[in-house]
Amino acid sequence: MSAPRWRMVDGGLQRDGAPVLLLGGQLHNSTSSSPEAIAAALRHVRALGGNTVIAPVCWDLSEPEEGVFDFSLVDRLLVEAEGNELRLVLLWFGAFKNAGSTYAPRWVRADPERFPRARVSGRIRPAFTYEGATSKPVLSVFSSELREADARAFAALLDAIARHDLRDRVAMVQIENEVGILADSRDRSAAAEAVWAAEAPEEFVAFVRDAAADSLAGRLWRAAGSRATGTWAELLGEGPDADEVFMAWGFAAHAQELATRGAAVWPVPFYANAWLGPQPGQPDPGQYPSGGPASRVLDVWRAAAPALAMVSPDIYVDDAASVVATYAFEGNPLFVPECRLRAGDAVLALGRGALGWSAFGVDDARIGGQSSQLLRLLTQIEGPLAVAQREGRVAAVVLGPGVESHEFVLGGYRLVARGLRALFDRMLRDVGVADLPPAPDLPPETSPGARMLVPHDTRPLALVVAESDDEFLVIGEGLAFDFFADDARGVDAVEIDSVVEGVFEGGRWMPGRALNGDERLDVLPTDRIGAVRIRLLRPRGAGDHHRKEDQR
């Protein structure tokens, strides 16, 4: 059996040594439980223009009896991915999914002596619950029996993939889903209390001793006296902050065990995903899952789970830019496995160097919508775009409400991106013309009958790639661009030479209109995603002319 064709190299994902990007969407939780739904969903993603599907594999369906495995649904995913020329990222919905254990098999959930439940104080009301709801099972991450059973099933999944003829359709595998504990900052079961009261492992002490000055774990340890040994409370003190660090080490160690066991069978890249926290409306651990790979404990996760290629954010907050900045750090490649169907957020992630972006509930995405248009363009240039990311030749522009422009440097030039509607409105006002009429309503991002209506992203947005010294590829909507190349005296010495619309077909640029005159202002459409190539010219002697004027 050959080695996997997918591997991480210098923070990027490669297949057969070529850089790639995973662009598409994640299926709804239950889609991959039905062969018919799998077939329909993967055809849909192909029609949208994506190249990747992220799909759950559920422990309860895969091991209905202990030691008896059934991966027929994984087989169907592989067959449909092959037929639709799609890549797969598989999600292991094992012991933990969204801070619960509803995907653990019945034989696990029915045996609390062998697989103890987590216990919480219930003093915190978690998000997405209501009064009188049926309780959901939450297993304790500190159960050695649970860790062994989960790891054994995960290894069986990787073995099934490794033995399959279509195994190279699987690019990566996610371990669990949005782990952590809700309704309290710490698991207070007997199993958890025993670990809390025991001496913390040497590996944790070694980590916290070298933790950065602004690290939550490091601050707690120093405040508690910088002890070389001790229980968790002696090392970190008491309280929600210490609880979150403790839980993070527990959940990360669980993920590490699964990743290690999986890698021994079929070493594709593994990662874990995060329910964000703190976030608006969820400021405290227990409101968001305490112990998951949230922003305050990312260093804990990287230390306790080195077998993971990355920890990745699920983005459902408005400020996606801050999230991608937090999760794109040295030693942690950026990947967005879940996000709202929001084109601007995809642009922000890819501009920050993400190796992939995935919209959740892609089954409901509208073919030909804004995100679909963006995917169709980006998947055509994934190789060159991935190379440009690594070389620092990519920038993202997304103008939020009330922001009219953004200035940045790329390819040796200073660029100013301006929102077209705000720019037109100001220009018309300057000459005494009436205000622009209201922007037309644009079709939603979701198909009719979708669970939730997702609107068109009306923010001006663009991904800008410096292709050569004087050429830029711009993909986006609703922006105008100005370029500046200042000489040593701060004098502009550049002009636009050509602007050409186009599309990509089979990875090749197919030019359309050559824009000049008035159309040079609105190079990107305001109602859909478009692509243009802009070439600049530095006239000879332009700087000398201005210098002579200055000397007079």
C-alpha cells in the first residue's frame, strides 16, 4: 500500500507535491447518513463550482455493535466524490460533537459505569438551548475506556480508507467536532475530579514553563507561584480560567490519541475545529465550550496535540477578519472548515493564506449565487493562487458598513480600494447631481426551501493577486482601484495601461472586454463576482519631469 498523496508542506497542503486549495462546503449533519442524499449533495457541490466536500462520518452508524464496523456510507462518499471529481475532508463525529455526545453509539451511551458521563453545575445556560428541552448525553473526556473505544473506531475508519481503491479522494480528516463542556467551566464528574486532584503531567509543566507572556496558561502559572510540580489547582489556581486550561489539556490529549492511532494506519493530515470563544454573547467558558480550541487556549492545544496539523475556526461571527488573524499563526496553518455562506469571509480567509474555506450547509447553497460564482473562479486557479499565498502576493479587501476605502501595499505598489457605490455617490454630489438610487435587491445565497435564508454579501470585496511586476488579477465585486508607485520624493509615477475582463476555463484565462474610458472606474461589477486583469505602466522620465518642476 502506497503512502497518502496528501501532505502538509511549509504550512500548505500539497497533493503529489503540487500546492492545492480546498474550496467548497460542509454538508448538513445528517446528509451523509443516506446514500441518496450523499449522491444528490455531491452533484450539487460540483454544480456550485466547488472542488471539496466536507462530510461527517458518524460513530453510531459506523460501529452499531462494539467491534462490528460498517463503513458502507464512507464507500458511497468515496464513489460519489470520484464520480464528481471532488476531494473529501471527512469529519469524525465520534465521542464529541458540539460539546455533546449524541453521535456515540448506543452501546457506549447505555453503559455509564464503563463510559461515565460528564457532570456540570448547570449554573451557566449554554447557547442554543431552551427551557424544558430533553437532556443530551455528554460523556467525560477523562474516561480512559472512552478514549480507547473512540480511538479504536477512528483507527478502523482510517484502515477502511487506506484499503479503499479511491482512498486518495480523502485529503484530510477532522477529529471530533467543536469539543468542550457547556453549562460549566469544568467537568465535575468523579473521573474529572480525580484528574484535577492528581499531579499534573510533566508535559504540561514543561509547556507552561515556556508559555508566552500573554498566554492565559502562562499567566495563571506564574500567578500561582511558578511551581515545578503540583496538582492542577496548585499549578494554576482555582476559577473558570484555570478550568478552561485544564479542560483544554484533557480534550487535546483525547484528540492527540486519535490522531496518533489514525496516523499509524493512514497518515493524512488531521485537524480539530473550534466553536469560537470568547465571542459576542458568549464571553465565559461554559457559554462557549470550555476546553475546546478557543482563542485563549490555542497554545495549550498545540502543545498537547502535536499530531494535529492545525486547529481551525468555525466562523459564525461578523468579525471574520479578527478570527482568521487569531488562527493564522506560526505553526498553525489556517483552514476554515465551517463558515456562513458569505463570500467576503472566504476572501478574508484566502487573503490571509488559508489552505481552504468551506461554507456550512452547502446542500442549500444556490447554484450561480455569489459564493458559487467565487468558487467557480477560484477553483480554476487554485495552484497559482496557493503559490501566490506562500509568496506573499495575495491581499484581501472587504469593506464593512461605513468604510469607504482601504489602502494596502502589494507587488511593490500602494493600492487604494474604494467602494463603488460610495464613490459614485460622492462624485455625483460633488457636481450637484441627485443621490444614487437605492441598490437593487439581489438574490439570496440559498436555494428555495433552505432552512435559513442567507442574503447576498453586499460588502465590497476582492481578492487581489500580484501576478508579475506590473500585473494584477482582481476577483471580486463592487470595488474600484487606484495604484501608486511613489519615487524617492513621494511623486506618483504609474498609470493604468490596460484592464481586461475575463473568466477561467480549464484553468486558462479567457479574456473578454478591454475596459477603457468611463468603464475604467467600475472595473468590478456591483451585482455579481467578476474578474479583471490590470496592467500598469511606469512612464519613462515621469519622476524626472516632476523633479524639474520642483526645482523651478
